[in-house]
Amino acid sequence: MMQAAPSCTTPFAFSLMRHILQHEHRLWRPIVAHEAAAAPIYIFPDQARFNDDDIEQLAIRNLESSLKLPHPHCIFEVPEQEYPGACLATYAREIGTGVESFLFRFDPEQRRWGDVLSYIEFLPDGSARALAHPRLEAPAQQQMHLEVASSMVWRALGVLSVPGLLTEQRLSRLRRTPLAKAGLRGWKYHVADIRSAVIAPALEAHRGSHASPRWHIRRGHWRMLQDGRRLFVRECQVGDPSRGRVVKDYQVQLGAAA
């Protein structure tokens, strides 16, 4: 399952598509490979900015509505800043019962994508069924991956809800050839430039308080401290239950091998 690491000018998601095409029948959770290989790509290159409080506010703003993807299926990519060359990516697609997402990670030391780390099915009633890969034996490790997977989807959709943050780019012709041989066909991708000057007015238009006054779950996320340390902020419950609830709960299960 060895693959060359994507260069800084090539989105990781293209190599993930190739990985899914090549190993469709070996993945822990089933994925329709030809659909994943055609999924629109959204890249959030600044992980620290992606995890900032205003992006959390955008995500919270959308908690009361049903999860809605910008396309029937798409890939969200977030390069890991603490580990150069590493990347987290979520393949999400709409299904009859809601939305399902698959979390992957590119390992720069092994120079390859791994198996699906976690699977989440977001249901229309606001709940979610979450499964961790069976090899993630430690409960804390399972929970961390599930929280990261959920946070990526909600934060990505929060960013996409604000017009003017995306630029469309196209993969260079030189880099298309090996990917085309693997079965890929689409070469466009979208890059998010998360600018406070654009986000602030969007938040102000919906602002009551800093966060939703209703009881809700604050998603787990990574926070980069000023001294360079990286802290995982666990999911927690915030808000006033007397003002109503926005329930996005998880039924966490240890996944069975396929």
C-alpha cells in the first residue's frame, strides 16, 4: 500500500482517491470507489485557523439544522501542522438516512494512507452513529478519532456557509498523468482562505451571544498553544438546558472488521 507523499503543490485528496480505488475491497468500511474518486475536494490548509473559535461559532450556528453537504459527496482535507507531511481527510457522502463520513490519515513516515480510522453516520434527528476502527483498542484513542472526524465535518460546513472564502484551482497537467492512469478524471479543487474580515460580519448577522445559548455539544478539536504545544480540546456540553437543546449525540461502538 506504498504511495509517494503528495508534494506541497498537490492536494493530498487526489492520492486518497487513488488509494481508495486501489484498495476498495481491503478497507474496513465499504466505500464505492468510483464515487469517491469523483468527489469534489475542499482543502483547509491552515489547521490552526480551522480550529479557531470563530470557526467553532460557525459550526454551532449550523447545529440546529440538518447536516447538508455542498454536493452529494465530497472530501474535506486538513494538513496537520504539527506533523509536516501528515494530513487528515474525511470523505463524506449523502445517504438515504442522512450523511456518512470516513476519516483517513496520511502517515508521512510510512508514506501512505491508512485504513478508515472512524466512520460516522449523521442521522436526520441530530444523533449520530459512530464506529471506531477495531484496531484502535484504547477507548481514549477511539474517542479522539471520533471527535476529530465529527469536528472536521461540522467545521468544514461552517466555513463553506460563508461566501467568499473559497478559490477554485486546477491540478497541473504534469501531475495528472499518474492519477489518470489510476482512474481519476476530475482536476478541480477548492482552497479555503479563512479570513476574519469575511467571517466576522457573517457571525454578527446571526449573533446573539458568543455561542448558542441553547444546550449543545462543543465539538472536540485541536488547539495550537502560543508556546507551540498542541492540545486536544475534548468535546463538552455547554449552554443553558432551560433555553432548549440542540442534540448531536453519538452512539459510540467498536467497529467490527469487514
